[in-house]
Amino acid sequence: MNRTTAYATTSGLALPEQPGAPAREVCAELPASVVRDLRDRDGHSPHALLFGPRDLVVVTGLPGSGKSTLMERTVRGRRIDSQDTRDRWDRRMPRLLPYGLYRPLVRLAHFAGLRRALRSGEGVVVHDCGTQAWVRGWLAREARRREGTLHLLLLDVGAERALAGQRERGRGVSRYAFLRHRAATTRLVRGAEQGSLPAGCTSAILLDRAAADTLSRIAFTG
């Protein structure tokens, strides 16, 4: 049975708690297709997001919105970020060699690493650009196979702020690619706001920049 096991914690608050916790700490189990909107809370949002031990979490948002930074700062456990893979390859390649020449190898290495992480059976947090629906389909099938749940963590950051983030890190995408990412991210956010999630996703959590900055831990229970 596929069940949502995510819960959020702030100081002194945990809801809903995972099955098997003491009765005084247990809240009702979340129903299917849950959307939690943590935006516009002026920083008064959860400090932690906890998921079941076999769950998969997809972090998505615009390029430059802070997905990699958020994952590096908060994830306790396995995380698969294509940016980490690119950084490793960049350190090994000659400085004057254009990234486009070895990009296919980076992508291959990234998906090979994701496949290994999924085979571990442990909870995994995965970076997603929002445009690769087939990856979310793959993760949804894997979540069902391991009797876990697929969750979306949607970072809703405006285009101007995301472009500024690209400039700050000194790495960006083409205008065409950015517009494609923007359209895909907008569809995901608007769908979540309406309670419509991609196939196989049981829950979505919407974060703005303030909520993302408040968050200090993403972890798996058990």
C-alpha cells in the first residue's frame, strides 16, 4: 500500500508522526495527494521535513533558485544532484575543454549514480530541473516497487531572483533553456496549487525563498 509518510517539524511540533511512535505523538496519517503550502509565512515555517525510510523526494525549481544549495545544506542521507556530478567532472577535465563536449558523459554518470542510490533501498533526495517528466516517472515506479512514496519539493522562486542566482554562482543556462524550465516549473507549481500532482506523486510541498532559508533539515526516519 502506498502511503504518505512525510511530516514537518518546528520547535516543539511534529505532525503527523510516523506510524509506531508513542500514541501521544501520533497524528492522523496523511491522505493521498496532499499539498502543503509553506509560502508567505515570513519565515514561520518548518525547520525540518521528515520522510519515510523508503521514500523518494524530488527537489525542483528554476535554474538558480537554490536547489543545490538547499540540498547540500539540509539533506541528511543520500542525495543525488547532477550539479555534484558536473563539478566532479569539471575538476578532472582540462580548463579549456568546453562543457558541451563532455556533457553526455556527465549525464550518463549522473543517472548511473541515481540508479545505484535507488538500488540501495534507502530514502533518496533527487535534484530535478522540472523538464524531465520521464525521470519523475522512473522515480514513481521505484517508489511503488520499494513500497515507499514519491514526494515533490517545489521551490517557487521568481525568474528575476533565479537569474540573479545564476549570476552569483557564475553559471547559467541559455535563454531558451531557461524559458523551457520556467514553463515546466510553472506547470508543476500551478498544478500543485490546484491539487493536481504528476502521476505517481503522493504529496507536494511548496516553498518560497524564506521557507527554504528557514528549513535546516531534510531527513528520512527509521
